[in-house]
Amino acid sequence: MFDPKAIDDIASRLANAVPPGLNSLKEDLEKTFHAILQGALGKLDLVTREEFEVQKAVLAKTRTKLEDLEIRVAALEKAASGPDLQSG
């Protein structure tokens, strides 16, 4: 789901931000950052862009159907209440 190169890039940037006195630990820190990022991002409940777009289309279609049904219900309610008003 996540681009491994992006995770590598972030881990590398974090490792490069380490103070100069800890350069000997840089490689270990980069591996640790990479593992932490990959683990944390893997736990997130995310969807792909494609899945999102599919659900977006389904929602738009459902919304259109709902609007159509609301119009039909309003027309039926109006028709149903019409004769009662005339006879009363």
C-alpha cells in the first residue's frame, strides 16, 4: 500500500537529522526508523486511491437515487393528502 521508496526516504531524512556526534549510530537508526514507520503505517486502516474513488462513485450514485426517491415520496405524500383536504 505504501511506496517502500517513500518510507526509505523518510527514514533516511530522520537518520540524517541525527546530531553529528551520533553518526556512528546513523545506519542502525535508519533501519530502526524504517521498521517503526513501516509498522506504524501498516497498522493504519487506509484504503488505496482506487478503492476510495470507487466508493466515492458509489456514494454519488446513492445520493442521486436518494434525491430521486425523496422527490417521489414528496409527490406521493402530496397526492395522498390532496383528496383528504377536498373531501373534508
